[in-house]
Amino acid sequence: MPLLGITALSKEFGGLRALDRVSFTAEEGEILGIIGPNGAGKTTLFNLISGIYPPSGGEIIFQGKSILRLKPYQISHLGIGRTFQIVRPFQNLDVETNVLVAYGHRFYPSLWKSTGPFRQPGNLREVQTLIERTGLRSYAKHLAKNLPLGFKKRLEIARALALQPHLLLLDEPSAGLRFEESAQLMELIRQVCDQGIGVLLIEHNMHVVMDLCKRIVVLDHGSKIAEGSPEEIRSNSLVIQAYLGKEA
Ligand SMILES: Nc1ncnc2c1ncn2[C@@H]1O[C@H](COP(=O)(O)OP(=O)(O)OP(=O)(O)O)[C@@H](O)[C@H]1O
Ligand SMILES: [Mg+2]
């Protein structure tokens, strides 16, 4: 049984087919690359999996059960975490509190109103471990809004990991990062995957995708036009056309 099974998934916005009968599966401990030109439907796919929009058709099976009619918080409780294309931590909370809020979210959906009762040694230890793992230790007491972009992106991953996900959806984690920051973030993603967590990675940087992913799904105009190994994707004529067409 795959970790995630997507079948004929579609989404229409007015007359626009943002996603058109897309099917694929993802496994535990796998980094599955999701690529495609701007407007291909990649973020829409994540919005459907995480329950932000209801699909117009199709099925989403997570760990053997349909998650089609669940609300975003129910889906995150089941173990699907995500980061956003535009980072959105609680800007005026420090790094530690941001992670603590995400950690407590599993128990109290409205915990953000007060983290006081939740600052117990056991919970704080868990939060510290996550902060260490994501390389945020020196920034633990800094407000999220003051972090450099590379560390805001790490914080997004720390917050997603705090939900103890089985599947992590990462939307362009390396966008806007310098080469070195991006390399460090990719190493973090590799470690996450080594722990058995499945990762769906939307990424525009082809070097990153080809390096991290053994399998890649390509979307264009809402449809899946290819799926395969980096070698297969690189030499696929539909993929080359989709990318060159947009750039020409
Ligand atoms: N909430 C919405 N309402 C209307 N149209 C939308 C909405 N969200 C996305 N779309 C449209 O759906 C299409 C797919 O958008 P989506 O954001 O999924 O693309 P993407 O592959 O993530 O692109 P990018 O690489 O630029 O992030 C686009 O034409 C977009 O304008
Ligand atoms: Mg997008």
C-alpha cells in the first residue's frame, strides 16, 4: 500500500482546469519531485492534498483511507505536514514558540491563544530537539520576522515536523536561497526522508530535483505529462517541449 495515492484528481477554478485528472503514488521514505512550468498546478495539488480546497473530482488516499472530505486540521493531525511557497510563521513569536505552537497543535487546535500551560519540560525538550535537528539553535530566541530567509524556511520545516508527519509537502523550499543555504536545506530534507517520512518536493531548481529525487512527476497546464527517473525526465520530449515552450 502506498503512503499516498492520488487518482484522477481535478480542480477547476471557474472555467480554468488548474488540475486535470492527475494520478500518482508516493511511498514512505521517498522524495518525490513535482515539477512543471509556472501555473502548471503544483501548488494547487498541495492545496487539495492538505484540504485547503475541495477537489472537483478524483480521490486522495492517505495510508489506506480517503482524506477527501476532511478539514485541513484533520489532515494535519493524520500526519500530512506542509510548508508554503510564501513562508508564513508567526512573525512576532520567537523561533522556539513558533515550533512549540506547532507541536501543541496536535493536542489543542487553538493553543496559539496561550502557550503558557504548554511550556512543560517534556514538551520544551521535544521542541529543542527539533530546533537542533533543523539547525536553528542559534536563532531559538529570535523573532521569526528577524530571521534571514534561509532560516525562515528551516523554521517552516521545523513547524511542519513538529506535527510528526508521515508525509511532508514542501513548496519550493529553495526559492530565493543562496547556493550554500539551498545545499544545507536539501541536506535537511534528505535527513527527514531517511527517517522514513515521505516527501513531495515542488522545486524549480533542476539541479536540486535531479540530485534529491529518484522519481519525478511533471505537470503542465494541470495535466501530468511525465513520470520517471531523473534520466527519463531529462530526455522526455514532452517535458523539454513544456519548458522550452514557456521560455521561448
Ligand atoms: N484560488 C485560485 N483561484 C483561481 N485560480 C487559481 C487559484 N489558485 C490557482 N489558480 C490558477 O490555477 C493555475 C495553477 O496555479 P498553481 O498556483 O497551482 O501553479 P504552480 O504550478 O504552483 O505555479 P508556480 O510555479 O508559479 O508556483 C494557475 O493558472 C492559477 O492562476
Ligand atoms: Mg506554486
